[in-house]
Amino acid sequence: MDAAKILANLVVIGSGILARALVQAYRQALANASKSGVAQETVQNIRRGSKIMAELEARQILGVTEHSSWEEILQKYDNLFEQNAKNGSFYLQSKVHRAKECLESVY
């Protein structure tokens, strides 16, 4: 029985030490990330990702140029949106829709 108690105490003490070491390592990793700029870069990437897409990207997605008329853009949008609706690609549908939204502000 004494050996079991000793073993149980060692397990409990060891777990506490390991938990404190993990917390300390995590804090140090956060400090290192903020010093090196990784944290700021990550926040900037998140902000960048939430912005409306660029006009050039929108034109590439829809396959139109700066000289395309609004009617041509709408025709391309309708075609691509319907094609992706049939094939079941919600991601591509959303990209096509965001491209049209971006170009609406230009026209």
C-alpha cells in the first residue's frame, strides 16, 4: 500500500509540474510571436481576408476586361453562377457572386 501511495503522489506531482511547464511554454511562444511580428501579420491577414476582393481579381474570375460593358459582365456572371449551381460548387458560386458585387461598385 505504501508503494501505491508513493506512485500516486509521484503521478500527481509530475502532472502538476508538466501542466505548469506547458503553460509557461505557451506564454513564451506568445511573447516570441509578438516580438517577431508573427501575431501582427496574422491579424493583418485576417483583416485582409475579410475585405472585399480587388477589382482585378473580380475581373479575372468573371473573365472580363476593363472595357467590358455591364451587360457583358452580367451575362458572364449568370453563366458562371448557373454552371456552378448545376455542379454543386457553392464556393465557386460565392466567388462569382463576390466578383459581381465588386464590379457593381465600379460601374
